[in-house]
Amino acid sequence: MALLDHNGECEFPIAKEKVYEALCQAIPTISGMKLESADKLLGRIMVKTGVSLFSWGENIPIQLLEVSENKTRIQITSSPKTGIMFGGAFDMGKNRKNIENILSATSQILQKNM
């Protein structure tokens, strides 16, 4: 973990497969985010963001962990593509906001499907 990385995690009382599907559905709806790759079997998703007013973009790996049959933990790291160089040291809260947006959008989709 680098100095500027932001980490977040959340547990949902829902099976891993359903949380994975909700994440894959939610990410494209978040402005500026792109689903780069997804591996359902491993429970890994890679999200990227493009250049914005406050950053040169971020890499956002997501890991899903099955805590029990109907409990899934999502672990998210958001870090600047440039690291500390080229303005990466001042993310203006962008990395934390990325994590909050992903968790919020995923939660909304899961609530609709309950």
C-alpha cells in the first residue's frame, strides 16, 4: 500500500455471486469509471478512472471474499495512476470518494434486487 492509497471495505449479508453481479452492474453507472477486467471465479474486479480536474486517473482493484454462505466482504483500494509524481500527492479526496461511490451504487442495486 502506497502513501496515497485509500482502502475501504464493507460486508453485505448476501452471497458472493450476487454481490459480484451487482458490482459489475454498478460500476459502469458511476461517472468516469470503467470496468477494466473482472474474474468471477477469483472474485476480482479492476476498475479504472480517467483524467479529471483533480487527478490523472486512478486504479481501483476490488476483491470479494466469501465470509460465509450468505455474507460477502468487499475490499477496495483506490490509488492514483501517477503515484506521488505529477500531482498524485494531492487527490483532493478523490480516492476516498471512489470507494464511497462504488459501495453506495452496489448497495443500491442489491437493495432493489432483494
